[in-house]
Amino acid sequence: MERQIAIVVDKVKWEQADMELLKQHHDNLKSIDSQLAAAVNAQIIALERQHWFLIGFKIWLIHLSGWLFVIIIYPRSSQVQALIWDWKFRTIVGLGYISVALTWIPWLRYRLLAPFREVLVADASLDSFDPQAYFPNSYVKIRRATHTQPIQTAIAQLQSPIVLEGESGLGKSMFLRNLVKTSGRLSVYLPASQCAGGVVEGIQAKLPIAAHDPLFLQSLINYNTLDICIDGLNEVSPDTRATINTFVEHHVHGHIILTTQPLEWTPPATAKTYVLQPLKRQQIAEFLTSRQGILPEDAPVSGVAYEQACDDYLASQLHQNQSKQELAAVHRFLSNPMDLTLVAQLLAQGKDPDLLNLQQQQYEIMAEDYQQIHLYPFPLAEFAETVYQMRLHDQITIPENHCLDELQCMERYKMVLTRQQKDGFGRTHREWYFRHDKIQEYFIVQTFLKTENRERQHEHLTDPRFRGVYLLLATLLEVDKALVLREVLIQSAAETKDHVVSDQFIQRFNSRQELTQTTNKDGVLALYQKHYQDLIEIARLQASRLITVENNAMSDSTSDSNHSNYHSKYQFQYDQSQYQNSFVDTAQSGSQQEFKPIQNNNYAPEQKQTLSEAAAEIQQLLKQLEQSNPNATDLEKTAFVNIAIPASTKQRLLSALESGGKEALRELLDNPYVNVGMAIVEGWQNP
């Protein structure tokens, strides 16, 4: 019997219903101390394990079904969203595996962030994005490469970190907005200023719900759930750029794109850098023609007439009869899509675009409309100060209070746009934004041009938020003041090792000079005559000045020095005359400057003359500036003297100083000019 039970237990496939029979057989065998009782007990244990496994599996299925239901209703329920983003609930109720599944499974990752799609790209203002305004035919090239390729081909989608670099107005932000708009993936659009505390922190600020579990958000980002678009690296501090760089370098395969204007920095080593190219001749024509779709319907010039106006304007501006320098200056403006958009708007209004004053023309058209409607002028000074304070405090929304009429008029001329937002109570409100930084900078620069705010030109030299403002100053400042500011920027660049602003300022100023020579060869001269009456003998664009000097020891000799200096277009001639110990500037009407005699007779006659001439010229220039600009700062005085004195004269003076003539020079300068004069000379000695 014992043997038969053992055979049956071994051969039969037992089920849960046979559990009681097996236990009975086990008890019988155990009662007689049979060795076969262990085999029966093994079958009982196997059945019990199977039983509990089935129970656990059923419980898991029920648990999983519950979570699937939660995931399904997740996008529609803020309460459910809060529960899932609560790490305690997700860990305890999710039994640990739910968090892993939410992180590893792509569909679940997408579903977690999908409800926040609009919030993540809110700063891209997609509700006001007009696809017709986007020009897709721009080209890019990899930095230090020569081959260019269409931007739509080079950056069709984000698969690894990318840096897109380009001048202001070339279309970097428009490309990002189009990429976010047309991409089927989840994206987050971040102004670089929002990443001061970190990129993840910037994303978390858009998702207050993620504050419950920032590490969970970090995990989702690490798995490339989001395409991350960061715009405007040139507008933030080096520390913020370093923070962004670190994030990119830690996400080697991240779907990340950064945009920036040219600046002195080291891009992330893991990122590929593309340089956005200015438009070429054919692209300029295509761009102008394509603007018809975004021009006002009631524009005076439209359709075939607009296309003809575009052709005529380009023919007049890009003709081959002008010099290469003039053609390059015109192309510099027309190759910028932002400037070209203003050209299109002006042509549609029947105006003749002035490349040096496009934004001024746009403002004047808007201001004229404003005055016709409200019967009083547009409050430019007050509005400009408000905009300056916005930039100073990193505020991007334009305050509606007290300037609603102005904003509505500007909206008609596509200078600003609106966005509908909801507050914490679900109430809708309207926010105003500038369409482009260049428009905002036009108003900011008005405050820099005011006499009482001249110090702002020096306060923000190294502030990346105001770089575009300085480029506007290159064309808006009077020529003499622009030359002084150029020298100040060059000195600042030498100190900070950041030459981007100074280089672009010089390029824009040179373009201005070329265009000014083309349109009005006497324009620069008029500006010099207005602000520096003591240089009225300037003959054309290249200012010249005759300084006649006589020294007792060199009464019969003549010393001439002519030069063409990069920092100025002054030309000087030094000549000895018959008037003893006198300094005469024939650019003034008979003004004279007496030399002080050098008390120490240990200097050679040539050295004495050089020191006397230099002291007289420095002192005379400082007096000239004092008359035309009594409030000039020491920095402006230094810049003015550096511009006016030719390099050859500086070199002769430095040679004389090497022989110990520093104290003699100090004796030659009148007391009010000693400190600044010596500081200027020391700057030449230690550039």
C-alpha cells in the first residue's frame, strides 16, 4: 500500500482540489514513519506555492489595472497628477516598480509631461507664431568649416547637443519657435536667463508640480523625454553660461539646442556648433517677396506693385557701380532678416527705407498714427525709460498700466504682441511682449542718447544685456561721440578680453561711414562743425588739422608728420614757424598756447622740442574738449586725445620719455591738465 501511494503521488498531476487528499496520504505515511512521506510533502509544498503565486499574480493584475486607470485619467485630473508626482505615494502605493516603469517606458514618460506641453513652451509665444513669418531657406555651416548647408537639413531634429550661433536678427529665435511648433516631440523652451540656478531648476520652475519630486523630473530629463531649447546665451552672465555648459556636458546624448550671438566663450565640448549665415543676394530677394503674407491687408503697396518695389529697391541698393566697401556695407544691413522685415514694411507703406535708420522710420510711422488717433505725441521719453528699467530688472513683460494706448498702437505695426495667461485662480489676463530684442533696444537706446543719461553709455559696457544697444549707438550717436565711444569700447575689450561688442561696433560704424559717404559726403563734416567748433577747418570726411609750433632751439628746422590712423580719420601736420615758444592751432581762429620752458637743461634739443610739442598738443586737445563738452569724464578725455594724436607722435614722445623726460613733461603741463595728461601718456607706455 505504501509503495502504491508513492507511485500515485509521483505519476499523477495534482491540482488545488486534491490538496486535502494529499495531506491525508502524507499523514498516513508519516504515522508509520515511511520514507515516502517526504515525497508527498514536496507535492503539497509545490501546490501551495502555485496557489500563493496565483493569488499574488491576481493581486498584481488588479494593482496594475488600477495604475493603468490612473494613467489614463492622469492628463484630465490635477488631483491625480499631484498624486503621481508625490514620491511617497508613488513609492508606497506603486510598490516601487511603478516609478521604474514610469521612467523606463517611453510612452509613460511622454504621458507624464504631455499635460504640461503648453506651459513648457509658453515663452516661445507659439499662439502668436505665424508660419508665414518664418523663412526656412537660411543656411548654416559648422564652425571653422567652409561648406554651408540648409538649416532645415542640418538641424532637422535634435539627436545630440547643438549650438546655433548667429548675429542679432538672423532668425535664431524664429528657428527655435518653428522647431518647437512643428516637432512631434515634447519640447521645453527656456530663455537662458531662466537657467541661472540650473537648467533642471529652470524647467522645474515651469512645472510647480515637479517641486514634490525634483529627482523624478531629473530622471525624466536624463532619458531625453524633452527636447530642450535654450535661447539667448549672450544675454546672461558668464556664471549662467557655465551652469548651462555643465548641464550640456553631462548629457552627451541629450536633445538640446542652445542659441547665442557671437561672444567670447567656450561652447560645450559635447556640442556641435553651427553658425547661421547672413542672407545672400538671391535669398534677400526671396525673403522680401515672401513678406507679403504678413504685411497689413490695407498696405498702400501690395501685390505686383510691392514685388516691383522690392526689385527696384534692391537694384538701387546693390548695383555694381559702387565701391566694394559701399556694397559690403549695404549688404551687411540687407542680409539681416530682421532689418529686411523692416525694409518690407516700409516699402509696403510707400516709404524709401533708410538702412541707417530703419527702426527710426518704423517708429515714426507708428508715432504719426498714434498722434492722429490720440491728438498728442507718442510719449517716447517716458516709454523708453520704462523699457530701460525692464531690461535692467530682467523683466520681459511690458507693464500695461498707463501705456495701454501706446501698446495697442505698436501692436498694429507689429512691434509688440500679446499672450493670454491664466493666474492661480484660473482668471485670464493679457501680457505684452516685444516681438524682437531689436525693437526693445531701439527704445532703450533713446535713454542712452539723452544728455542727462550719458553715464549709461559707460555703466553697461560689460553688461551682456545691453550689447545690442551699443550697436545701435554706432549709427545713432553723432560721429564725434561715436568715435569716442568706439575708443572706450576698445579699451574695455582690452581689459575684459571680450572683443565681440567692440568688433561689431567698429564694423557697424564703418558701414555707417561708407553709407554716409555714399548719400552725403558732407554729413560727417557738418557733425564735426556742430560739436567741435575748433575743428572748423576740416575739409571733407577725413578731418585734417594744421598745428604750427616753433621752438627756440629748432627755429630753422621743419618736422612734418602725416598719418592715417585706424581709430580716427584725422590728419595732422607739425611745422616749425617763426613764432618763438608759441603753439598755434590753425583749425581755430588764431588761438595760441605758450610752451613752458624746461628747467632741466640735460635734455637734447630734439628731446626738448618733442616734449614741448606733445605737452602743448595734449593740453590744447583737452581745452578743446573742455569747451565743447565741459562734463567729459576722464575716460572720454583719454579716448578723445588717443583719437586725435597720430601714432607717430606718440612714438616720438615715448622715445623721449625713455631718456627720463617724464618729469619734464609734467612741468610742461598746466596744473588742471597734469593728472589726466600724465595718465594718458602712461596709458601709451603700458597699453
